[in-house]
Amino acid sequence: MLDWKKVVREKVGSLPLKGGRHEDVIDELAQQLESSYEEAVANGASESEAKRRSLAQFSDWEKLRSEVFRSVEGTPLPIWEQNGIFSPRRLHVWIALAVALAFLALPSFRKALHILPFPGRKDAWDTTAFSAEALQGVERTGDKQKYARTLAYVALHNPDDHQAVLAAEKAIALDPQLTWICAQVSHATYLEPGHNPKPWIDRLKAWDPDNAYVYLLEADANVYTEWETRWAKYNAATGDLRRALAAESHWRIPMERTFSAPHVDT
Amino acid sequence: MGKTLDRELKKGSAELLILALLEEKARHGYEIGKLIDERSEGVVRFHVASLYPLLYRLERRGWVKGDWEPAGGRRRRFYRLTASGRKTLASQRARWREFSGAMNRIVEVRLA
């Protein structure tokens, strides 16, 4: 003889109903199951089949718990009383929460979160995605660990050109293979008073003399400072600017080298 | 809009079915489920998992009252209509007649 109350009690679990209604609900649902079971047996079903059919009436016990509570009390079942997979009653939810909090307590994890591209935020690789404070923190870590790539990252993403130049110096000193970042830094120094892009371009030329891009940078740097005063008066649409630049050896010679260089690596 | 109307119709119809069945006499949940199935000749299927929460909701609203009573050698919870439930039944029945009448007038129109 099946103990249907026991079956229902196990399925429903605790349900914080006021005024002893919990036992009433258990009794009533058990009677529904028992009556269905007896009817199925009377109609010729085996006991196991009758039990299966009877239990099939309540396939989602968790939903039933919630609906019974809402119907009796007039309010939703509190989340801490729910038994769903994300319910706070589940041990694994607390374990996951503890692990998440442990990660958040790690400074390096919080730092890593800064570079994640969250919705509504600019692309993480955009320089504006990082605060100056965050970049300083990254740079301090690079200094401490003597990690050239970290410093190169700061050099390439720091909107403060002066800070970018300093970080680039440190990165290249630690790892000359990172000399390619000079290409970015040489552009940064255009706007930095007192800084000259030419030493950075010379370093690039010494490091990768066969790269056309180096000479393109040189040609650009040679005429950039004179742009407003000398070149702006020419009309690019009519070819005046092209002819004027071709007559300027500081631009033409590096451009010739650009086109004769064996490879282009930007 | 369509979904809301459908949900409201189903919800209202379910309440009306139960209140109507309890008008004749007090009944327990198992009997109500069986009666809906039998009287509609299997056309209206009522999930048992929805029946009990609905009975508890009607009880909370004061439209029905449940009491444990002996029946067939066991205790059953019998539900009976309250005075408030009778008023609600009358109102819901009138609305149902109005609605089904309107539907019939549209659906049963024959071209002369």
C-alpha cells in the first residue's frame, strides 16, 4: 500500500503556509493521487503503471509549489523558499557565490574586469575604455614585474602622449623586439611640445631598415611640422600639392625609399 | 491583445466552470476534475495541477469554502459556494451568456 502523503510531502517539501494549511494541501494532493491510482488499478492497469499515471498529473512539482503558495497566500513564493536550480536553498548557488566573491576580492581579477567590453561601454581596445587611473595601475604592475608587453600596451593605449612615450622607452629597453611600437609613439610626439619624432623613426629604421612603413613615417614627419604654414596653401584636387611635395627632397627621398623597400609591415 | 484576451477568457472560464459545478452541491477536488471531463465529454481538459491552486484562489477570495468531511471511508475536503461566490457566479454566468450569444450571432449567420 503506497503512502501517498509521504510521496507528496517529499515532492512538495516545506511550504511556509500560514494556519496549518501546509498539511491540508499535502492531504488533499495525496488524495487526488490516491484516487487516480485506485481508478487506474480498477480499470486494469498494473500497480506500477497506475502509479506512473497518477504521478504524471503533477509533472512540475516546483511550479505547483509556487502556484499553491501564490493562491493560498496571495503573494509569490519568496525566492529563498524556491527549489529551482538558482534558488538560494541550493548549496551550489552558495558555492558559486562564494567563488565569485573570492575572485572579486583578488585585485588582479578586478583589474581584468576593467578590460572586458561590457554593453554600453566603448570597445575595450579603444584607449578611452580605460581610465588614466586604470592605466597607471597596469603600468605599475608592468614596472614591478619587468614585463615589457604590459608597458608596451600602456604605451599604445595611453591618451597622455608624454606618459605613452615614457612607457614605450621602458618597454623597448626591456625587450628590443617591441621596437615596432616606435611607429605609434612617433605619431604621438607630433603633438607633444618638445618631443621630436625623428629619434623614434631612426630607431625603427635601425631595427627594420627594409620596412616601407618606416620611410612613410619619415616622409610624413618631415613635412608635418610645416603643414599649416607651407603645404596648406596648395590645392590637392588639382595636383598642386603633389607637385610641390615631389619638389621637396625631405619628402620625396623617403617616399622613394618607401616604394623601393622590400616589405611593408605596419 | 489577442493573448491577453485568450488568457483572461481561459482564466474566467475555469473559474466559472468550478463555481457552476459547486452551485448544485459541495464537491471535492477529485470529483470536480472528473465532472469537468465527463460533462464536457472530454472536450474540456482541466489540468489537475491547475485545479487545486485555482480552488485555493477561489477560497482566498471568499467565493468558496473548503471543509474536511468524511466520504467513502476517508476524509475529503469539500468545497461549497459562499454567498459571495453565488453573486460572482451569477455575474460571470451573465457575462458568459452575453459573450457566447454574441459569438453565436456572428458565427451562426447564414446568407439568405
